[in-house]
Amino acid sequence: MFGKFVVSVVVALGLALAGSTPSFAKNNKEEQRAEVRKTSQKILGQLYRVSPSAKGAVASAAGYAVFSNFGIKILFAGGGTGSGMAVNNATKKEVFMKMVEVQAGLGLGVKKFRVVFIFETESALNEFVNSGWEFGGQATAAASYDGKGGAYQGAASVMPGVWVYQLTDEGLALELTGKGTKYYKNDELN
């Protein structure tokens, strides 16, 4: 009996996530790219309002990536999907990307959040874009790193040279969670 219930929950979760695909998914590639660009600019604007120093951090970085995510959790299983783009500040090259998240543990709810990655070096940006990236933990917001505290205030350092801002509808999240999250290139849009 319990096994059937769990299967039902997993099926419902899958259907909910499939139904969460943005409405622009049926449009052509250029319309999809334009929608991702528009969403990315909106997210950056939100970040700059809640953390004005982030604007300088994005501008002086080797590159950045912006993602909009939607997740759902029902009892013991949860997950999320999202889309975004990475930008090399030197070349202005855009790479369109996707993300997927898997969660385990007791819970119930829907969450929508935005994530902005800042890459201090081109090698960190290239590794993120070309190799994909998996995140399996959480980090607390850090105020300084190598004397650059003002630039990254409100960001979490997730690895050397990579900073992350997580935004919710309420503003800047003080804790970054990314349990079982994978970021990778969107082959359909690149």
C-alpha cells in the first residue's frame, strides 16, 4: 500500500515538473533565447536592487551565469528545473544552459528562486560551461574573500573563484541550498 502511494507521489511530481516548463518552450530557438536573455536581465536588476555592490562584481568578473528555477516537493521526493545563460564578459559570448535538481527528505511545497553565479576567472567559467557542474550541499553567505568583501557581500563562495547569489521573492537568501543540482548546456538553444 505504501509503495503504491510513493509511486503515485513520484508520478504526480513528474507531471507537475513537466507542466512547469515555461510557456516559451514551444516557440522557435531565437524566441526562446530572447526570453532567457530578458529573464536574465530582470534577475540581474533584482540582484542589483537588493545588493548594489553585486553590479560591480558582475562587471569586473571573467563571467557570470543567471538561472531561474522552479521546484516542488511532495512528501519524500522533490525536484526542480530551470533555465538560464552564462556570459563571458571579455568575449560577450552567451551559452544557454539548463538545470535540474533532485531532493530527498520530508517536505511539501513549491519554490521559485533565482541564482546568479560570478566567476572570477575564465577557467572557472569555462569549466562550468563546458563540463557542467554539480552542486551537492549548502553554503552560508560570506562577507569577504581575499579582501574583496564589499564586492561579494551577500554571496556564498561555493568553490575558489566562484560566488553565488540566491534570490527569492523576499530578496537575497542568506543561505544557498543546491542539494543534487546539476547545471549543463542546453543543446537545443546553442
